[in-house]
Amino acid sequence: MTASAQAPIQKVKSTKSDEVAIQMIGMHKWYGEFHVLKDINLTVYRGERIVICGPSGSGKSTMIRCINRLEEHQKGSIVVEGVELSNNVKNIDAIRREVGMVFQHFNLFPHLTVLENCTLAPIWVKKMPKKDAEEVAMKYLTRVRIPEQAAKYPGQLSGGQQQRVAIARSLCMNPKIMLFDEPTSALDPEMIKEVLDTMVLLAEEGMTMLVVTHEMGFARTVANRIIFMDRGEIVEQNEPSEFFKNPKSERTRLFLSQILHH
Amino acid sequence: MTTAVETGNKADLPPPASTVGVVGWMRENLFSSWRSTVLTLLAVYLLYVAIPPLLQWTVFDAIWTGNEAKDCKLPDGSAKDGACWIFIKAWIGGFMYGLYPYDLRWRVDVAAVLVLLMFAPLAVKRLPFKNIYGVAVILLYPVVAYFMFRGFIDFPLSDPQSTTHPWRVVETSKWGGLALTLLIASVGIIASLPLGILLALGRRSHMPIVSTFSVLFIELWRGVPLITVLFMSSVMLPLFLPEGVNFDKLLRALIGVTLFSSAYMAEVVRGGLQAIPKGQYEAAMALGLNFVRMMALIVMPQALRYVIPSIVNTFIGLFKDTTLVAIIGMFDLLGAIQLGNADPKWLGFGMEGYVFAAALYFVFCFSMSRYSQHLERKLHTGHKKR
Ligand SMILES: Nc1ncnc2c1ncn2[C@@H]1O[C@H](COP(=O)(O)OP(=O)(O)OP(=O)(O)O)[C@@H](O)[C@H]1O
Ligand SMILES: [Mg+2]
């Protein structure tokens, strides 16, 4: 169950402003009349690993999807790697180039081989020559330990392998930030570990990561900071040991008791 | 752990005889219950009633040799029992080329050979620059075919070369037979797919003008029978055009057929688009693909794959619907056969003509159907739908 991060991870927290990867100020979002995100203020520093948890429907997915404009926020500002997220397509493209995303259901392209899944964006978005793109792809497929599956189609892989391909596919774009939306919750228990191991590897390399997950073992060992959301608000944030030992709010305590005791 | 059965010691036995081979197959598929036994016997009886007379007419009693109608007739002038295939033999040129001048039919043949030669390299698996070549051929071939059919030297009527020159112009009204059928069908098929894709995308567009236009266009064309479209294009359209503006009847029919089938194609493609999960769009966007690339590289290839059977279904329908141009006075395959049936020398052999037409249509439609199955198998990548 627990993440297998044996190696201690250096937990840095810089406050220099040029070290800021993502900054959200007074961010709000509505779905029609429904106020999903309420006054989100969050600063993520480079190299930080943030785990976001909270009850179902609390807006975790919506929040991280706002970062690369899969969802549009209506109020407040989001700045990613110095670029303000606005309706300007150039800005959105620039941000998407820096931000990789891994989804709960992998969302691999089923009509392309594993290798083609990985080379597609480098070739078409970064205009990388095919040979180079394939080299990069093989490097990352090796890193997630499935280089031998490169010629297969996603439908021929197990869930855990597919998710690792999805991670490799994002990494091929060489992003500065990685977003994970419940990357292990569609997986069978025995496959969760292989995906978490891959994420730990990434964390050790200093990748800035925002991870929505219920894997508290992973949160405890890998995160610099845990954010608890409920009903569209950030209720509490703290470093893992404090977060688990002395949750400040009643809602956090309730959530932790539900998630840790079953 | 303790009571595990050791495996690998028992030899593989062949399955019991009653489940394999011809007997096994028949037992399973034809005589599995008294009901299927009755149905099997009934089917056998029906085949026994239908097949022998059919073979008798088409093969055994048929007249294969000879050159004239009288070879198919009894001395008293009534037709013999079997099919008179020499009628087809005598008229084959008309059926293939319609009213196209005799001495220029080689141009149509060259166009037909060229289509094979130009598209054959695409069957090579690892052809370098295959995509570029494919696009080039698809764009280039119609031009080549057009000039082969039409010719390019337009002599005035007074010039004697206007009836003899090998490259003289042949008016589209002279084009006909199977050549015309294939021409209309392939133009319709090749043009309606991209148009249908655009219309399907338009219908799903968030821009109200675009989506309203697409919906109106699709519903309008789907709401009218093709025969009406063809009549409108051949009879009514000229009334609305200013005096002296006269564009070709065949061109009008082609546009009519193409727009008509693109409306159907649009709905087929839209069905495919609906089968694509939202996650595919999101993954493509998250990777930074823009709208055009997302559609061209991720969404459309999958959507079209899902609807290959329906696309081919529409193509087959279109192929057969081209016969309707016979009604506006063009001599496509069916029109040419009717022309042959009306030939005073060969009166009374209409049946043979229609059987021949049916056989040809079947060959083309069945080939399309088989090709679609082949394509489906080839493109299957073992993915489950999510
Ligand atoms: N497209 C949408 N339209 C309207 N409401 C939506 C839409 N997407 C999400 N919501 C609502 O917004 C709220 C937040 O959804 P979100 O997916 O962010 O929750 P979550 O915290 O990720 O939950 P889970 O743990 O179940 O994934 C939910 O109440 C959901 O019903
Ligand atoms: Mg979610």
C-alpha cells in the first residue's frame, strides 16, 4: 500500500520569487451557477512536490486542470513559469509546453504505438526530427522501465504499463512541471507500486510535481507539502508530518480518519 | 500450496470425433435440434427448386456463340430458352463506354490503366514519402483522367479533324457506360468524405453561424430524394442562371451527387466523433497540440476507424444511386443497357442486359465490402473502448 520511497528526499522550500513555478492568486471558478473553486491562493516553488487531497467533488481535479487550461478560471490570476494564463492562445501554448499532465485513465492514443504516442508531440509541437524524437522517447521509456513495449499498442499493455507510458509521453516534451490527477486510482493494487515508483524517481530528479492522490504513503514520503481541499476551498496546507500528526481543522481530521482507517 | 496438482504430465488428447470435421460441423450448425433440422431441410429444398433452373438459364441452355440476334432465336422467330449472352457480347462496347466515339475509346482504357499504375505503388508497405505520393496522386489523377476523357483540342465543326483527330474534344454528353458510372461514383466518393468531415466538424462547432449552417445544409440535403436533386440540377438550375451561362450537365450532376452524399457522410462521421472519449481531446491539448493537429492526428483517425462499416455502407449506396443519372438522360451503365435493350436488332433480350448490369454492380459493391473488412482488420490495434 505504501509508496516505496526508501531514499530520503531532500525537502527544500525556497522563497525567492524567481523560484516560483506556479502562482494562483484569488482564483475562482464556476460551472454555470455552481461555485467550484473559491478564492484559491497557492504558490508552488520549483522542485516542490505537492500532494492534493480531499473528498470527492471538492475541486481537486478542477484546480489542477486550470493550470494548463483544460478548464478556464473566471476570476483571479494564474501565472505559470512567469506566463500569465489568459485567453491568449500564445500564452496557453507556452504554458502547455512547460506543463505535462498524467490522467486517471491514462488517455493514451489507442491508434498509435507506444513509441508513436511518445514521439507525436515532440515531432508536431516541438518540430523535432523523427529520429531525435524516437531517441528521446526510448530514453524515457527506458526510464519508466518498459523500452521493450515500444512497438506495441496501448490496448496490449496492462494498466500499470499504460500509465508509465503516459508518464513517459509527458516527459518527452521535457516539461518543467508535472500534474498528476489520481494516477493510480484506476489501477489494480499490484500495479500501483510500479507507477508510484516511477513518480518517486521523478521526484528525486527534482521535478516540480502536483499530485492529486489518495495514496497517503506516497504523500508522507515524497511530498514537501500536502494541500487539503474541501468544497472548493484550500482548507489546510502543511508539511506531511505536521499534516498527519496535528491536522488543524475539523474537516481535515474527519477526512484523515476516513481515509486512513479502512 | 500443499494440494497443488502437478501439471504437465497428462498428454494432450485430440477432441472427440463427433465434435470435429464435417460431421461435427454439420451436427453443430445444421442439426443441433429438431427445429434447425426442419429449417435445414427446408433450405435445402428451396435451393433445389431455385438453383437448377437458374443454372439452366444462365449456363447450360445459354447461347454463347454467334454474332446476331437470329442465333438466339428458333426458326419460327421466338427466343430460345436460355440466356442470349451474344447480345452482351455485341453491345459490350456500348455498355462500357456509352456513346463515346469508337475510335477514341482507347483514351478511356488508358485512363483506366493509369489509375491502376498510379495507385499501385501505394500498396507497397514501406514506400518512402508514401503520404506525399498518395496526396499527389489523388490530386493529379483526376486532372489526367479529365483530359483523357475530354481530350484537349477543340476543333470547329467545319474542320474535318473535328471527327478524326485522336485528341479532339469529346463532349461530356457523349461520356457513358461503366466508365461514366465509375467516374461519378469515384468523384462522389472521394469528394464527399472530406466534405462530410468538414460538415461534421462544423455541426459540432461552438460557433453558432458555423453549426447552424452545417445543420441546415445537412438536413436540407438529407431531406430531399437524390432524384429530385438531379432533376433540379439538370432542369431547374439552368432556368435560374443568367442567359448564356451554361455549365456542364455532368458537372451539375456530379456536384449534386457529391453534396447529397456528403450530407450522409457528415452524419456518419459525427457518429464516429461521438465515440471518442473526452480524455483523448484532453491528452492532446495537454501535450500542446493545436485544434487542427488534435483533430487530424488524434481524433479523426480514431473516429473514422470506428465508422468504416458505415462509411463503406454510404459509398455502396452512392455507387448504386449513380444509376439515377440515367433518368436525367445520361447513359451510365444502366442507361447504356437500356439503350441496348431498345436496339431494334436486339429486341427481346432485356433480361440478359439487366442480369449483366446486376452482376457488374454486385462485383463492385461486394469488392468494396470486402475491402472495408480487410481495412478494419488491418487497422485493429487491439484496443478496448473506454
Ligand atoms: N464539467 C462540469 N460541469 C459541471 N460541474 C462539474 C463539471 N466537472 C466537475 N463538476 C463538479 O465540480 C465539482 C468538483 O469536481 P472535481 O472533478 O474537481 O472534483 P474532485 O475533487 O476531483 O473529485 P474526485 O475525487 O471525485 O475526482 C464536483 O462537484 C463536480 O460535480
Ligand atoms: Mg478528480
